[in-house]
Amino acid sequence: MTARPRGPVATTVSTHALDAERGGGAAGVLVRLARRRDGGLEVVAEATTDAAGRATLADGDVVPGDYELRFDLAGYSAARGTEPFLVELTAVVRMDRGRYHLPVLVATHAATVYRGSA
């Protein structure tokens, strides 16, 4: 049995926000990555999606554990001049090592996060 690393390991975390109603990338979505630790949260990174809806949140060392990935959908709706139904989307994911591409698909009344491959 191989021992699991306790410290940081080479890990990348990225996202791609896609607007299902507009049929393209969701630019300007604020995304926060935070590690769950000792009953609280330790913010690891914050980024805003670019014109294509993409953002990189970590490119290097990430300590294995449970992380919250939070998308500010209210801010995205406000920037588009629409009233938000979904204020935010938070996904809790367990990360160990490797590449984590976590796209979010958003619409006015629905959103989902999944593990992608790009």
C-alpha cells in the first residue's frame, strides 16, 4: 500500500463558466476556492472568469482535502441586467492530486458543476 502525501502536491484547478441561455462563456463570474479546515474555510484563490468564461484557481501546490468552489451568480446576473434567481452556487469537492477542471453550466433557473477533462 502506497502512503498518501500529507503536504502539497502538484495540482491544477480551473473552471469554465458556460451560459446555457446565451450559448457561450460566462464572462465576469467571480469564483472562490476555499479549503475546509478545522470547521472553517481557508480561501486559497479568487478569480474572475475571462471573456471566454475561463479561470485558473490553482497551478501548483494544493494540500489534499475538501474544498468549496463558490460561483457568484448574483453578480453575473446583475452585470447582465437581470434579477438573479440563483444567488450563488457552491460545490464541495475532494481533491488529492492531479488536474481538476470544474466547469459550471448556468442558466436563469438552474446551474450544475461537473468534473471536466480540459
